Amino acid sequence: MTRRILVIGATGHLGRVTAARVANAGWSVVGTYFTAPGETAGERLDVRDSGAVREMMQRVRPDVVIHTAAGRDDWRVIADGAAHVAAAAAALGARLVHVSSDAVFSGRDVDYDETALPDPVYAYGAAKAAAETAVRAIDPTAAVVRTSLILGHGRGGHETLTHELLSGRTDGVLFTDQIRKPVHVDDLADALLELATNGYQGILNVTGPDVISRYELGVLVAQRDGLDPALIPAATIAERGLRLPTDVRLQTTKAASLLRTRLRGAREFMAVPRKEPMRAEPAADAGRQQSRPK
């Protein structure tokens, strides 16, 4: 019998790629959407509605649930939604893989392994930290994946934002002092699929190995896509008077020993020229100031 994976948030960048790669691996895939259906998302779901989550889970009866929905500015989507998904999956006995973020950290300690406790400094990070706590309390057997900036196929938030800034369609800057370890969406999706079946429990950091600033990453995007990196507006977080995480480096020693998937560095996967001209897609979360963790 073909096993079934439910991908929550299958119209997002990560969810869409995850659903496609899971299907290519031979699984039966059901994907959810909130606003509009997509090729990999045919089930409408509002994760803020615990009853709707329970009903859909009982009807679909997945063996595995991969929760990728983000809900950038909505605590109820991020924190409450994660709790609803975890409770429904646990009641069904389904394996849960929950995607979290390096936004749970302030950057004060720079290097963070899986034992590090969240110390968020802004609302999105606090909501993601609350989601982690809920998931781990409800289902201690779940895998909670902390990741960083997700790029790939020209659809990552940072890729879109770089194009928006260079075209003048949005105002803002790329921060020179906001340091992360980006990951390619294909690599992250493959890691999530591995975690769907390998039984790992608890937190796992899954990022690429390269340490790079948001500004430097924007330069790589521009160079890859034939744009002028000299036109990218840059600043520091302090210059903009913001309180955001600065240098956050998720340590991935455990992931390297556990996963078969090779997690490529940004300088490697961004160096490959695209075969077709790229057209950036507007993103609702691109923001007027670059401040998102993904």
C-alpha cells in the first residue's frame, strides 16, 4: 500500500517543492492551501480552526504530516496552528515533521546547536518559538526542523526581495550585519522527506554550511541573474534603528551525521547560471524593509 504524506502549506515555496519531491519519491501526497489551490495543493485548510484541522486529518488519514505553513504576521497561524496540527496528528498516530526557523534566536550567542533555548527578539521569532514548544509538548516523537533562509528556483523570499529592490518596486535595504546559513529548497525538502521515515525525535538544525550576510547573498542573486550588484541598497540593522536578530548560525553537525541529503552551501548553489531568464515574482512577505528570516 502506498503511504500518504499530508503537506500543510503546499502553496508556499517550501511546501510546493516538498510536495512535488515527495510525490516523485512514490508517496501519495495531499497538500493544503489557504487562499488559492495549486498544482500540489487541493485541500483548503485554515490551521487556526482546530475543528477543521481534526476533520481533515481524520478524512485524509496521512501516515506522515509535514507542516511547512508560515503565516508570517499571524500568531494564530504560526503558534496556535502548529498546536492544532500536532494535536490532530498525534490523535491519528501520524508521524509529524514540523518546520521551524532560526528566528527563534536573538543572535547574542552566534552559534546555536539543537540544545540552545530560544531567546527571540521580535514577534515572528516569538511565535515560532511558541510553536516549537507546543509541538514538542503535544508530540515528543515529532521532528522539529530549525532552518534558515530558503532559496532556489528564483522563488525564495530573498531572491524575490533582491529583484524588487533592484527594480525599484519596493523600498528597503539588505543588511550587511544580518548573518545566516542559507539552504537550497530542494535540499531542505529532501531532508524533510528523510525525517518523515527515519524516526528522529526532537530538534534538528538543517541549513547549508556557508555563513553569509543578507547583503552578500543579494550580491550572489544579482550576479547569478545578470543584474548589477552595485545597485543593491545596503545598511546595518543599527543604522535603521531596528531590533532584529543579527548573527545567527545554526550548527549542523548532527544533521550531517544523520541525513543522506547533502546540504549545499549558498556559494555553491547560487553559482550555477540559470538556463532561462528569471522573472521575479512579487511576494506578499517581501516587506518594505528586509527583516524576514526566510
